[in-house]
Amino acid sequence: MSSNSVPMREVAQRAFATEFNDASHTFKESEDERAPVYLLLPTGERANRVFLVGTLTEKEDVGDDNEYWRGRIVDPTGTFFVYAGQYQPEAASTLRDLEPPAYVAVVGKPRTYETDDGSVNVSVRPESITEVDAATRDRWVVETAERTLERIEAFDDESNEYGVMARERYDRPVERYTEAAVGALESLEGTDELAGADAGVDGDRPEPEPEA
């Protein structure tokens, strides 16, 4: 098999929960039925896959006939929700076995779900969930802050097509994400997140997604 025939995996983008949860626009760059679906991050980047690290604060089996696990993961800026069922058996098994609170690293695909009132909830369909240590969480915070600030620096560049798209699609000031990144870095000087994982974090609970 030639190297040209090997499909390339999309880069897993890093974003804090504040930015991830503000994202609602999805798009394809091809008419091909199998073309990847991208979530447009408000700082001007596309994300077909995401990489996050945070504290698993709770888990719940919200399935009916089959197991369908929902995990609540917090970073210094807010809350990610991950959903894993029969089509993500390894991630579902990990969620089942983990005992919150625990630091976890998650690689997965963003999913949007429109609620009855027309708002959009964003969650992650995990490819993998791995328990990690506090040092790994701290490195993720630092590196995610760096990536976020780099995207913000390039946001107004007219050659940045995803920055242009984000300016057209979203109504939030990009400075919101600068403040989130700086606040996340400052939080590393605070108390252990496992000891106060729910403090100061938006705990809104989206409705469970339909199994897909």
C-alpha cells in the first residue's frame, strides 16, 4: 500500500472548556459523504478531533437498553461532557471503572446536539480516556493556553480563513478566550483541583444525547 493511500488522522486540537462550549457551528470542506465534519472554534480554527485533560468529577449511565455513559470533566475554565456507549466500548469501559474525582486525558470527536429550545450543546465522543496525574493536567493547561493565544494572535489576519469564518459565525469578543487562558494559567498556582473540582465551574447539565 502506498503512503498516499493511508488516511491521515486529523490533528486533535486543544481548547479550554469555555471556548469549546461556545462553539456551535459545524461544517464540511467537501461534498463527499465521508468528508470529515469540523467544529469551528471561536478563536479561528477547525476541529475534527480534540484533546482535553481535566478532572472527572462525576459519571452516570444515562442509557436505557444499553450502557451509555456520561462523564463530567472540568478544566480551570468550565465543564466538558463526554458520552460513550456501545460504539465506543473502550472509552465506555474506562468511564465505568473510573472512580471520580480523577484526572483524565481524553481524545475524541466533538459532537453538537440541538435542544428543543434551539440552543446547541457541545460534547465529546471519546476515542480514548486515560487516567493521568496532576503534572500531565498542568502541562495540558500550559500548552492549551499557548495554542489558544496563538490562535487569537492570528485571528484578525485576513489570510486566516477560519478566523474570517469565526468572525462571521460568532458574536463573542475573542478577548473572552484570552482571559480564560490567562485565568487557567493563574489557577495552576491555586489549590489541587481534585480537592475542589466543582469550585467556580459552570455545572450546567445538557440533556443526554441520542445514541448514535
